[in-house]
Amino acid sequence: MTRDSYTALKQKIEKEILKLQKQAQNLQTKRRGPVITSIIRSMREYDITPEDITAAYSKKTTRASVRKPSASSGASAKRTVPAKYRHPDTGETWTGRGKAPRWIAAAEAEGKSRDTYLINQ
């Protein structure tokens, strides 16, 4: 492919992209019109002012902004749990929470007690 044909092809594609973007924008504008009309009709029916909408929208944004830090602080509030059991040969540890690891399950199947693997603290 020569440089001229590449440039011409690229320009043709960019022109098509612009055309499609304009079509998409026009479609969105056409679809918004009836929705806005419906909203205005409902506002008149229930005596809702633009200020009411602004106030409600502000409340919703503040709640969302309040939730975000609390969600992240909840994640940071999680703490690591110290290990309660340790395998003497491999050094693998287990907190004692959740499903028991295979080495504990195998030891219990052999008749050993979990207490033999307790970490002295």
C-alpha cells in the first residue's frame, strides 16, 4: 500500500467516523425530546419546581459522596487475623477460620489432634 492510498483511506475512514458521530448525536437529541417533555409534564402535574429537582439531585450526590469514604474506610477497617496453627515441617499456617487446610484435615484423618499444631503465643 502506497503512502498516498494510505492517507486517502485514512481520511475517508475519519470522514465516515465524523458522519456516524453526528448521526449518533442527532439520534440522541431526537430521543431526548419526548423524555424531557414527559418530565416537564410530570413536574407540572405534581407542582415540582426546578429548585426541587436541584435540591433532590444535590441530596443524592451528597449521599453518594458520603457512602464512598465509608465504603473505603470499611475496607481499611479489616484487620489481619494472626495464625493459630502452624505445620511443623512446612511452616504453613492457618488462622483457624474457614475451611481447614489439607494438612490439618490429613492429620485429623490420621487421628492427630489440631491442638498439636497450635502456635504458642
